[in-house]
Amino acid sequence: MTLVPMQDVLAFIDAHRQRFVDELAEWTRIPAISSDPAHAGDMVKNAEHLIGLVKKLGATKTELWPTPGHPAVFAEWMDAPGKPTLLIYGHHDVQPIDPLNEWISPPFEPAVRDGRMWGRGVVDDKGQVLIHVKAIESFIATHKKLPINVKLIVEGEEEIGSANLDELMRQKKKELAADFVCVSDTAMFGRGIPSLCVGLRGLMYIEVHVEGPAQDLHSGSFGGGIMNPVNALAKMIARLHDDEGKITVPGFYDKVVALTEPERAEIKSLPFDEEEWRKSTGAPAVFGEKGYSTLERVWTRPTLDCNGFSGGFSGEGSKTIIPARAMAKISCRLVPHQEPEEIADLVTRYFEKIAPPGVKVRIVRLHGGRPYLAPTDHPVFEVAKRAFSKAFGKPTVFIREGGSIPFVRTIADVTGKPCLLMGFGQPDENAHAPNEWIDLENFHLGIKSAAHLYDELARL
């Protein structure tokens, strides 16, 4: 495709900038919280809304793919014989909104302030899905077809671990066949810095239940005579790390791949302001495993965290009891070549070993995902760097992401194809917290980046 038609595509993106923002706001109003059964109907409505958008763009196929959980959306444009096929992945479900009282504006009534749109799902991941939909529209509107073949799969369960995605991919392997995969569900390194994510951490998530007496007991009559499950669990959690931040679970680090010196040098070369990063968190100081920089710890080292703790009485006033039970939610972020099931086994055995006498331990496994590291020597990464740089006018950098997208490792293993992690969010966008936002300039330039990507792949 020549420069002149690309000028037409880019001019269309500029001319319809406000409409694209309005359509993002409309989609954001659907409360597609996949973890809440009360929103099951909204999940279907949410998927159908996306189906309605892509049907207008001349897709050769549009389908709603049911799963035992929430539905996925599939669409394809296969009008470019002899050209590569790109599979684009995203998700249409969103995180819960708690705590609601911390939102400046209602989470499902998107508001625009200071060049940003605020609302649940605007960046994770509805905005980033819509970036590709609008890039596709811009080609269709100006040239009637795309320069490459494109397939789009948008699942509805990413925020709850993509439990049904593996089976769906096995069932739909033929439909999902492609030359390359693009995932837009990550953040850029910073404002105005086009960034290709080349690594994701995996995830292991469990609940630890500690049980003591058959029911809550009077702390005066029984205190000092039996083990308190809350005390026991707190003590167990305290033994998960040493004073220098190292995880104490035996065997936890056995399969961790060490960073090479060139990799450490590349991370060090990035314009990272640790103090500004710390301020953005609101924490009084940075902390983590000794011997690694903050970026190295967040991107390339495994973690073990207590995500929640419950047990006993926590209402107003006082109630003197020995609780009958306590529970903690525990997650691990994993790096190559750690496997979620193996890590779950190690952590389970450790909790059972360090439990004090007088309580019973029960582990409930929730969900997990495998880590991913991209083959950056593949030529498609240079193609993507060019596309990103054309839109933003700056060199594209390679980064990693501390979060997890289970689909990426799944699709890489199933297809054997490289995955481009081309995200358009910002590191402080509050994706899983109150006041989620998307930078509207990034949204606009993201659409141009996607358009350039399709054009560059056509040349490849």
C-alpha cells in the first residue's frame, strides 16, 4: 500500500476523532463485570454491542462464541489474498468497581477531564480493543478493504483467569490460524513513549483457609487455651519472606531464568524515575528483593503476595472472641520457566509445614497463567517498532510488564507464532483500581499506530 492511501486513512482517523471517543463512552456504560454473577446479562449485552460494531465494517464473518462462562466475540476480514493474517486479541470484561466511594465520577458513566476519559474498562481493555476496530473502520471507509487479513477474538473472562479460553482455542483452532498475533492489553513505558512489551509474568492464585474451634469462642473463657486461627495465619504469612524480600518457600526459585547482562543493561537504559514512580503509588518507600532494581523486580522477578485477609470480628465496637477460622488470598507472579501448578504445589506444602499445632489448613486453588517472553529477534518486531514510531514520532522501546495475560502464552504455544504486545495505556492508569482512565491522545495515536501496523505488515 502506498503513501497516498495511508494519508487518506490517517485523515479519516483525524476527521472522526470525537466520534471514536463518543463510541468508547457508549460501550463503557455497559457494566461488564465478569466476576459478578449478577452481571451475566450485561456480559452478553457487552459482547453483542461489539458484534454490532464489527458487523458494520464488512467483516467476512462475525460470531458470538459461547463458553461455559461468558461469551467471546470473533470477527474476520479475509479479503487480502497473498497477504499475512494478523490475529488481534482483547477482552471485553472489566474489573469490579469496589470501593465505589473512591471514584470521583461514577465508573459506568464515563467522564472526560484533562484530556482523559474516566470509567471502568476505558483502558482495560475496551479502549484498546476499540483502537483496532477503529483502525479497521478507517481502512474500510477509505479503501473498502484492509491491506492484510485480520481476525479478531475478544474474550469475556480475562479478568477472572480466562478459564474457558484454552478449550475454546482448541475447538476453534482452524478459525484462529494466523501468521502473527497482536495483543493490546498493556501499558506504554510512559507518556509519548511508544513501547512494545516483550515479556509478561505468569500468575498463581490460591486461598488459604485456617480452621480452629468449631465456632467462635469467648476470648476470656478460652483465650490462652487454644490456638487462634487469625494469629496462626498471620504468623504463617509473616514466614513467606525473609527480611530482604526473598521468598522462603523451598524450591520457589529453582526454575527461574536469570537476567542476562545485556537484558539488565537494556532495562537500565530506560528513562525510569524511581522517585516519581514511588510517588505515583503513594507508598512511603520502595521495597523488594535485594540485589535487583525496581524495574527488574516488577518486570522480571517472581513475587508472592497476600492480596486479602479475613477472620474474626471487624465491625464497629468490640467483640472479644477467638475466631473459628481465618482466610487469606495469596498470589504469585511468575517468570520463565515457572509453572503455576508446580508453584501452587510448593506453596501448599509450605503452608501445611509451617502451620502451628491446633489448626487445620485447607488450600483452594483459584486460577493461574503461564509467563511469556517474546522472540524479539523475529523480523515482525522491527515491523511493529516502525509502525509505532510513525504514529508517535519517537523511537519505540522494548519493555516488560509485571502483570499477566494468560492468553498470550496460550496462543504462542498453540500457534507457534510470535505475539506483539502493542499496548496504549499508561503505567498509572488505575486499571484495577478506582478512577480508571485512558489518555485520549494515546487513544487517537493508538488508532494510527494500528493502521500503520497493518500497512507495514502488508509490505512485509
